[in-house]
Amino acid sequence: MTTDEVGTLTDHSAALARLRTQSAKIRYALDHCLPRDCTVEDVRRWLHKQGQAVPSSSHTRTIVNEWRASNRMSDTNGHVLLTPELIAELDKAETPSPEPATEPSKPAGAKGFYAVALMSIGVSVDTSWRFFEQRLGITDVVERVVLFSVMEAALVACGWAMRGGVRQNGRPGPARLVAWALTAFAAFAAFSLSGPVAGTARVLLGPVLGLVMLHLALGIEIRASRRRTTTWARVGRELRERVLSLLGLGDDGRDALARTRDKAALRAAKLAIASPWTPRRKARLRKALHASHVAHDPVQRDRMLRELGVLQHADELAKITQPSPW
């Protein structure tokens, strides 16, 4: 590799490090580094050679299509205008679509899981029988059978409904929530009857074990991991992304070292303008400067100075006169 090529690679790496989003890096590759007739895979390979996180094919294809449409690219003869629709068809033709994964109709060992689920009902029946007699004072045999069998029949009905929901659309439906509510009541009955130690054994070997075995027999968790389309799944993903963003761990293409240096650069800028009475200010400032690697990385040093400039002149932000948006 020649000296000019090494210098070019360094310039590209420095320029890419200043860009904070994958979309901006893709446009940089299209504007400065790759031929105008490059494909989506050419862009992804080039970013990989530069040591950048490789974006997904779908995201890269969207940015490339927008870039081509904005530049009104045509073929070599200038006769056919490449519209976004035509570009999408061409990229789809050059990138073979993966074959859909076949989902097994029944998890391995389903019959055994069903058998254990049915056997666990025996423990639940014994707990309910004793609870209705000793805690509720129902001694008549017929009355006790009619009353305690309500919960056991409800558990069986919920299991059957969950089986039907999984076979129909891959989700157990609201029956799972009802089943866990009944399990919570069974736990109350067991603790009231036998105390915390023996009651825990009755619950774990009874309704809890039965529901877990039913989950395994139906393959609910496997299907749920493949079909994350429920409202609670979306809420869970949103909460997870917000927590990661709050911790500075959002998926923005940076590795752990880059995140550490960026945080240290911001910490150094804040300590530089902090009050002289800040505890151990000079020692903490030196440590932050060392961790940010600004002495050897011009891009990181420029980032720190920009942060410092923004913090120093934050009070002047409200004095800027903006034109009316109306």
C-alpha cells in the first residue's frame, strides 16, 4: 500500500468518525468514495473495510435509493431514469431473498411435558381439598368437590385455550394471564394451609410446574421470540431502548472504546469550566483528558473543544434571534 493510499484511508476514517449516524456514513461513501453505479453490497463492504459497523441491507438500500433519486441517476446512455421503484427492483434482483424459516409444528418432548402438566394437577387438587376443609370450614364432601373443582377446571380450560391460540396464531392469548392469576390464588391457599416452606413446595410442584410444562409443550416461548408483535412486546422493546439510551448504550454504531472516550471528553469539558472549588477538580480533569485520548486523536480533541465551546457560551443561546416560523 502506497503512502497516498494510507493517507486517503486515514482521511476517510477521520471523516467517518465525525459522522454520528449510519445514514450520514452511507451518504459519505456514495458522495466521495464509490462509483455512481455501485450496489448496496459495495457500500456495505466499503464501510466494513473502513472499520465501521456494517448497516443492514434494508437500511443501506433505503439510503442508496434516496441518494440515487436525489441525483436523478440514469443509465450509461442517459435514456432511462432510475426511479426509486426501479432501483428497489434492481437491488431486490441482485440480493437473493432468504428462504422463510420453517417453524416446527410441535416442540420436542411435547407429550412428556403434557403428561407432567396433568400430573401436577394432583398436587393442586390436594391443596384445594385441604384448604376448603381446614381454612373455609366446608366439611360436606359433595359441596367441597363442587367448589374446589372450579379452580382445577379453570386451569384445564386455560391450558386448552392456550393450546388453541398457539396453534391458530402462535400466541397463547389472554388465557395465559388468567392461568397465572389462578396460580397466584393457589399460592395464597398453599401458604395459608402449610406455611411458607411447605406452601412453597405445594405451589412449585403444583400449578407453577403445570404451567411451565404447558409452556414447554406448546412451544410458547419459542414462538414468542419469533413473533414479537404484541403490544406488551412493543412496550418492552421501547422501555429497553429508553433505558439503554439513558445509560448511553444506544445502538449508534460506536464500540465500547469510542463510548468511553466520548464520555471522558464530555466530562473533561465540564470539569474545565467547573468551579475552582469542585472537589479534586484538577486531578479529575487530568484523568478525563487521559481517558478521552485527545492527545493522540485529533478528531476526539476537536469533539472535546466543540463541547467546551457549547458549554462556555450556553447562556448566549437564548440571545440568538430566529426568524418567525409563521
